[in-house]
Amino acid sequence: MSTDVRTRILATALELIGERGIAGLTNRAVARAAQVSLGTLTYHFSSQEELLGEALRAFVDAEISRLAVITAQVEGSTMSVDEALGHARDAIEARTSRRAQTAQLELYLYATRDESLRAAAARCYAAYDRVAAASLKAIGVPEADRVAPLLGGLIDGLELRRLAVDDLRIDLAEALAALVAGLKASPAPE
């Protein structure tokens, strides 16, 4: 039961981070939304920094597991650009909640200020790079491992823009298709 309560508190904290931002997160709000007493919350998490750190690590662990499934489906295969874009869409859009996406970005930003959380953020980005590299290799893009972080940066930027302005005129799949077409057509710099 204690693990269930802890898991519920972490899930609630992530939801509230997505709704209010880290600055708007309070122990009372988390306890109320998780339907636990304030004492129960502080029993499991002695400080808000601990709660935020554990929330980021829980998110990262779940995200790495989710991405590992997609990577396993793609690794070693050959596919068309449309098929690869379908896998990319699955990887990106599986997080359907705007709050979940916002919480993820909030936690990454928080990790820029908290050195103890950078390793968790780096683990998650490495998983994104693995799935991107596997997809790029599957469609024949040269130097896929080198290009994968660039692709991830593009996706992050487009998703941040979409969340911030709610009017992204560039379709993510369309942008990725244009980028991949350019990667396949252009020789790598020497």
C-alpha cells in the first residue's frame, strides 16, 4: 500500500506541475489532489526538492520503458519514411495530455538548475536519441547516431512552440518528412 500511495503522490505531482508549473506546486495542493494527508506526503517526501526529483525520475523511468518498446520494434528493420514517421508519431503523441507534456518540459527546465537531476534528464534524452537513431537507420539516413540528437532538438522545439502558442502552423510529421528528405539527399560534411 505504501508503494501505491507514493506512486499516486508522484503522479499527482506531475499532473499539478503540468497544470500550475513548479512554482505553483505546494505540498498542500499535492496532498489534497492525491487524497492523502499532509503528514502522509511528508512521510514519503521530506522536502519539495525530493518530491520534484522523484517525480522526474519516475517520469524518466516510465518514458525509457515506453521508448524501449518502440526502439525494439524499429531496430534492425528497413522501412519507408512514412512508416518511420508513423513510429515517430507514436513516440511523440502517445503522451496525449497537454499537462503531461508541459510537466515534462517544466522538469527538464528545473534540471538545468538542479545538478542532481541532470543525470535523469540525460538518461531520458539518451532514450529519445536511441529511438530516433534506430528510425533514421531504418530509412537509410547516414550517420544516424550523430543526427538523432538534432532530430530530437527539432521535435522538442516544435512541441514547445505548439504548447506555448497553440497555433503551430507546421505539422510535426510534415516537418520531420522534410528534414529526413534533406538528410537522405545531402551528403554528410567531411
